[in-house]
Amino acid sequence: MTEFEIIMGLEVHVQLLTSTKMFCSCSTTFGSPPNSQVCSICLGLPGTLPVVNKKAVELALKVAHALNCQVAEVTKFDRKNYFYPDLPKGYQISQFDQPILHSGHIMIPTPKEDKKIRITRAHMEEDAGKMIHQEGTPYSFIDLNRVGTPLLEIVSAPDIESPDEAYSYLKELKAILEYLEISDCNMQEGSLRCDVNLSIRPKGQKTMGTRTEIKNLNSFNFVRLAASYEAERQKQVVLRGGKIEQGTYLWDENEQKTKLMRSKEDAHDYRYFPEPDLGSFLISKDLQEKIHSQLPELPRIRSKRMQEEYKISEKDCAFLIEQKVVADYFEACLKKFSEPQELLNWMKGQVRTYLNEHDLAMVDFPIPPKNFIELLELLQKKTINRNAAKEIFEQMAKTGKRAKEFSQQKQKITDENELRQICQEVIKAVPQIAEDCRTNPKAMNALVGQLMKRSKGRADVDIARRIFGELIGE
Amino acid sequence: MSIPEYSAVKLKELLETKQISALEIARALLDRIKKHDAEVKSFLYIDEDLLLKEAQASDQRRSQGKVRGILEGIPVALKDNICTKGQRTTCASQILPRFFPPYNAHVVEKIQASGGSILGKTNMDEFAMGSSCENSSFFNTHNPWNLNCIPGGSSGGSAAAVTAGFTPLALGSDTGGSVRQPAGLCGVFGLKPTYGRVSRFGLIAYGSSLDQIGTFSRSARDAALLLEVIAGRDQRDSTSVDQPVSSYQEKLLSSLKGKKIGLPQEYFENLDEEMKASIMAAVEVFRSLGVEVEEVSLPHTQYAVAAYYIIATAEASANLARYDGIHYGYRAEINAQNTKVEDLQEIYHESRAQGFGNEVKRRILLGTYALSSGYYDAYYVKALQVRTLIKRDIEKALEKFDVLLTPTSPVSAFPLGEKIEDPLSMYLCDIYTVTFNLSGNPALSVPCGHDKKDLPVGFQLVGKLFKEEEILAFAHQYEKETLVNTLAPIKKA
């Protein structure tokens, strides 16, 4: 039985985190009313001209360092010509033969060891608009808010050998891009999209097989699923004695299969040529150095440092680092708070649960580090107990108020006399349970439960247990 | 003399000495247009009320001592591919019948900021593609020297309007000669500045790496005046260059003694004898002013027209893709088979097939072909290589000479209809002008008399990059010696 190997290359499109578009000053905010963020330039009205957004170029130069890329000394834009209603000029301004970045690599984790994936090139371009098709109408809608949003297309070499490697590559790339605040990589909002080029060949064969392209995948999981499906499909074709035809496919989420969008015969001839409205430009060494000097710590390096500095596991670090804002929040808290493990537990527990329940991203988490530390300190000093802390956490998140505003009412009752009085009331109310305690020590938990209810969670459990023991033993 | 006969500089003087008002100028020009433009047909659109209102506002500013700048009270006509805010801008095309730009072109802002006003929009070959103005989808414009003849193109309307005394000044655009060739054929001054000298913001693109806005006037001094207004860097056009704007008017009288003119021999080889004689007479005038004249060779000249028609059409094929019937402009409802247009592909096909004229379609096809995979290297890349060689030729020649002097056009104005069915012979009208679009050098067509048919003849002066003041000085001092009449009588043959 022939064994096959998979060869994949990924093209990742990321929206650059600029406040304005690539060639005009329109806002890039996501989710505004359709066609509210457009101007004469991004609408391609006659007589208008593009002007390069310097911030986008600077973001691309940040990528250069992170992906170990070479920066082109001279770069230029080109026009990529095709007709589609989401493209008002009839061409997309992109880069063809002189991309701003080339010849880089990143390391990705694999079950065996870290593996190097080469980056062939990365180029700047403008995004297209969005077509909205409505079932049952003879027309479609066009929203051009997204037209002209700066994109960086990062093209890997065909070094990826399995769908799992593709997944790791994307995860690693996303972490880097988020870390450097190059892109928010929000896949639901389309800030990161991926095309997969895939071919198979019998193990040992030197020449490449014919590749197919799967376009517009907007989740890492789809990439893995689509690549697995496509590899298997190609294998079946070859095993049946067929030939792989070059073509462009789409992933059908409902049917869980790749579907042919266009065959080689229908492939576009994009007729690239240099964009005459912009011309070539030089990227100065000064600018490169300026950007290099302002770069934040990269995720892999940060993970290693955090493991050592806070004595936390690699796995926990991975959780923190997956989103830069989470790691930033964690470290901001630790500037004034000395228990990393306690903080980590809260981040993995209450904080994560809160975000999930309210469908929020970490950037929208309502409690600032300063206030969060105050809460943890109250707990640390045993001013409040853990249950009370959790309740105060919820209220802080809800109201934006500081922990102290709630802790007065939640302060632990440690006064012996006061506690003794409440304990007596409990025994009086549920004498049967108190009786059970004599024979069944577990019944004590039920008594404590009643006590907490009566004290609104404020009772100091350790002292209360001792008092219950004394009272029942009497 | 009457108002329409005066140059802009003379009108300025009369305004400044309160001998006339801006309102009188506007009225006099409108009167002449009403009287004669039915025959010349140079204007597509004039907003009379706006013009009169602006003239009154200008007079008021002057009386209050609040003159805006050096064009205060002077009207300028615009080729209809220069965007005017809220005023219809058509490129003389059926595909853009009701486009009211929400912005002014940079040059319009500059004119208004210096006190000038927009007289109206002039006829042109559709999307600036043509050398006779016959590709306008509205009507033909006639040469005021002989109404049976074409005015040249593509800025034929602007050239004819200045020649007929409808306006002292006009702007056109020059991609392969579209300012200089009609200026030559109409016998006025037509200046194409250095590429990057004037912002293209608001100029509807044809061949973006070649397009440059240029001036029409009946004197070199007026050209200097208008260039002073419109030149300079504009952040909205990345190809506009940050070079200081010279005081062109002040330098008109810089001495020519000891300066050198180069005559590129390739430009005189097959030239009509009569035209050659006119131009050589002009050369003698320069000699008499103390200028040294020598022959020079620009060896790659013969490839210029071919390279131009590949680069310009390649860029045009992309620039005109936006007229797709989807976002704005003409959308076909009914197809050629007289049935309703159904799907997206058909909207594209039918809107463009019906909306564009034949010459525009021809050039889009040419450009698309030249950029297609498999042909790209043989055509487009080759043309870019030729462009580099041509640039080097001219750079080298201008190391030795201050200016180059050539004919503007191989022929004088020809009868309407003569070449319209023969695109190749029409393309050859640009043979002497396209080179300097490819190289980017400033070039100016100067009128130098009339041929036996009483049609104007012009020569072209080419300067070093951003040295417009030099060619303007040459033209001005020649003009003073010869006093060629630049105002046409408006007559039938």
C-alpha cells in the first residue's frame, strides 16, 4: 500500500491594526452601519488618488522582526485587476514582485521537536468590501466599509506536512501578530483569513504533486478539517488512478467537504502591473531601526521568562500567552501582588468564566488590575473569605466599583461571641442535623452550610466549626 | 481691442487699474461664446449664473482690498476631465453622464484660492483618447481658424476656446500630446509641465504615469501666470514632487545669449517641407537672439509611439475598470438583443459595451492584451525598457543643450472625418509629443505662423526636468520678436 505525504503552504491575510485605511483616512472600525465608513478615495471615484498609510508600513516592518524576514530596500505597489462588485476600482492595490518582506521563518511546536517553517514573503494590500446575498431576492447588497482596510498577506513556504502542523503554525503566527499589536486577529470579524495550498505525493518522491487551493478559511479548525479532507480526497483520486486537477476550492461547513469553486481553465489572469499612482519607495534603515527598538517581547521569549519568574508551568503560561492582553493583565497585577499562583487560579477560574458567560473578550474585562488586586489582597489578609471574594468579584464586574465598597458587608465574622450566638440559632433551627453530628461527622458540613446562609457568607468557618464542636459536645 | 482679445495679464492690469470689472470680463466672454460657440462648439457646459456671481464677488473683494491672489477676476476654462465640485464632469463619455464630483481637483482649488473662477467645461476626446476631438461622445469641436477642420485633441475644446477668444486661459491634460498638439493645430501656447509639477488629484485618469495637467494661453506670459498658480506639491498626489515653484513670470526675460538649442535630427527626417521651413525660420529667430543651435540625436525616438501606446493603454485598461455599471455611471438595462439585462456578467458586458465609445474600447483591449500573461514581457516590459532608454537619450542630450526644439505635429489641422477611420494614422499625430510624456520633461508648443492653407504651425520646446522657466523664457522672447497672431478670426474655409 502506497504511503503518501502531505505538502502544504499557507497564505494568511491579516488586517493590520491601523485606525485608518490603507490609502485614505476612513476609519477601520468594525461593525459600523453599512457604507458609513467610505470616502471618494476608497469608493474609487474618478479623479481620486491613493496615498500610502505610513502606519501600515510601520506595522509591516514590525512583522519583519517577528518573522525573521528581510526587508526590501525598494518596494512598490502593483495593481491586481479583476471585476467584482466588492472592488470599486476594478483592481486591488497589492504587491507583486517586490513585496515589502521576504525570506523569513518561524518555529512551531510539534510532538517531536520545534520545527522551522519558512516564510517566503509578506506583502501589503487593501481589503475588498463585502457582498451580502439574501435568499429569495434577485439582487445582492454591497457594504464597502471594509474596502481599503490594510492587509498583510503572509505566504509560507511548502514546509507544512500535516493539518496539525498547519494548526500549530497558525496558532503561533496569531500569537506573534497579537503580541506585536499588528493585528487583533479576530477571526469572527475577519481580521485573519487563510488560504491553504495542498498537494500529496508518494513517500520518497522528489517532485511535487499538483496542488489545489482552499480559499477563505476563517477558523483554525476549518483549516485543519479542510486540509484533512482535501488530502484524503486527493489520495483517493490518485489511488483510483486519477489525476489531480489544479483548482480552487471552498470549504463547505455544512457538508464538511471541499467544493470546487473554479478550475484551472477559469483561473483569473490578474494582469499585475506597477501602481503608477504610488511609485516605488525606499524603506530607510533609520525607520527600520526605530521600529525595531520599540518592539515588545515576543511570545516564546515571554513564556520562558514568565515560567522562571513566577514559577508557573509551561501549560499555564501557554494559557496566559495565547492572548497578549491576558498576559499583560496578569503581569500588571503582579506588579503589586505577590502570589502568582493565586492570581493564575483566578484568571483560569472566575475571570475566564465571567468572560465566557458574558461573551466578552479580555480587552473588555471590566475590572482594572488595580481594583482586582485590592480584592485579592482582602482575601490574602483574610479580611473576607473565599466565598465572599467571589461574590464581590461579580459585583465589581457588574458595577465597576472597588472591592472596599462591598467588603464592609462581607467582612468575616470572627468575633467568638457573635459567632457562638449564630451557631446556637442554627442548632436550634435544625436540631436533627445537630443530633446527627454526634454519629456522623459529615453532617457538620450541613450545619456549616446553614451557618453561612444565616451569616450571609461572612462567618469564619474555622472558628465556627470549633464552636459547633463545643456546642454539640456539651 | 475688446475684452476677449486681451491676454490674462492685460486683463489683470485693467482690473488692477479699475478700468474694467470682473463682471464686465465675464459678460464679454459669455457674449462672445454665445455668438460663436454654436459654430466652434468648444464648451460642454457653462454655469452662467455661477460665473456672474463669482465675478461680482471678485469685484467686491477688490473694492474691499481683499484680493485673493494673482488670478483675481480672471476666468479659466477646464477640460471636462478635471473634477469640479457639484458641477457635472463627463470626460465626454456616455458612461459618465451624470457625475457630479463631491470634490474639486487640486488645480481648481488653486485657481479659486488665487481669485480665479471657472468659466466652463470644454469638449474633449472621450477619456482624453484621441488627437482630433472627434471621439467626444457629444459632438465635434471645430478649429476656429477653419471650421471644417479639427482643433486637435484630446484637449480640443480648451484649445479652440482660447483660440476663439472665449477665454484667456484654459487647462487641459496631456498624456501623449493632448495639450501641445491641439495648441499647435490651433496656434496658441500649450504647456505640458514636468510630470509631478502639477497635482493630478481630481484629474480623471487615462494613463496615470503619463498624465499631466497643462495650460492653454495666447501668450507665453499667460502660461507662466497660470503655471505659477497650479504648480506645487499636493499631499493627495503621491507622484507630485516637492520642488520649489519658480516665479515663472519674473524669469521670462532671462538672457538667451550663449544658450544652446538642440535640434533632434530624428524629428526632421520625414517632415513636410513647408512645415520644416516655418520651424527653421523660428530657429533663425533664436540665432538672432544669440542662441547657439546644433543638431543632436535621440536614437530611440522611433520606438516612442509604440512604447507609449502600450504603457498608456495598459494603465488605461485598469483606470477605466471602475466604470462597470455597478457603483456609478451608466448601467445598461437592455442588451444588444433587446432583452432585459439579467445577471452580473451581463451588466458588466453591456454597460461597458454601450457606455464606452469605439476608441476607448480599442485602447482598453490593447492595454488588456499587453498585460495578459504570456504577452506581458513581450509588450509591457519591453515598453518600460524603451521608456528607460528614451529617458536616457533625453537626459544625455540635455546635458549639452538648454532646450530641445522640434515640430509639435507632423501635420497642420486636417478636415473633420479625414483620419477618424484610420486609427494608426491618427496615432502618428502624437509622434513628436509622446516622447516627452515617456520621459516626463516639460514641453511647450509655440505658434510660429501659418501654412499655405492658413492653418497654424507650431514648434515644441523641451526643457530639463522642472525647468519650465527656461522654455517659457525661450517662448516669450521668440514671441516678442515675431508677434504671431494667436486669436483666430473664426471662419469657414
